[in-house]
Amino acid sequence: LMCIVFVFASNVCQGRPSDPQNVKTYDIDLSLDPAKRWNEVLEDHKQFLPAILDMVKSYVPERFLPMVQRIAVDIEHILPSPFAQEIIGAADYWGLNVGDCILMNILYDVTAYCTSIV
């Protein structure tokens, strides 16, 4: 989820690849509550959220949205700790439902040809 925010914000919202940008770095304290450890990053990128969410939803067929919401209900049983708590924390912080955060995470995984869970 954080990766899609970074990719979108740095490549789409702030400039062209040929237009070098200074990129802020973060120290993420993994000893913090997983639901809160990303709050600084989330805050710094919340201005991009509406555009990111619109883009994500434009790629996902409407018929798949109920399935994503079912996953969201059981996320803590599907993903291991701390990943589920991080996604839930991001959703809470941004005032989204967990399904929207799952969509952002899945779309990043599919489009970047890698996983955001390492």
C-alpha cells in the first residue's frame, strides 16, 4: 500500500521522470504499533489519496468490489501480522474502508510485478 502511494505521488503528481525531484526519506520504527507506524507517511501523502483511489477503482471491474469487501472483513485471518494491522491502520487513518486499501495494495502488486509484502 505504501509503495503505490510513493509511486503515484512521485511519478504522477509531482513531476515527470525527466524532472528530478528530491524524495523525502522516512525512518519507520517497526517497534511501534503496526496500525500507527506509517502515520507520518500517510499524512505526507494524503493529498494524493483521492486521485490514487480513483485510478485504482478505474482498473477494477465493479463485479470484483464485493469480493474485495469480503476479504477486508477477514483480513486478519488472511494476512499474517503485522501486514493486516498496517492495512487496517492505513484505512482508519485515511478514513477509508479496508477494502479500498486492499485494492490499492493489490493493484500495486499486479502493476509493479512485485509484492509490497516482503
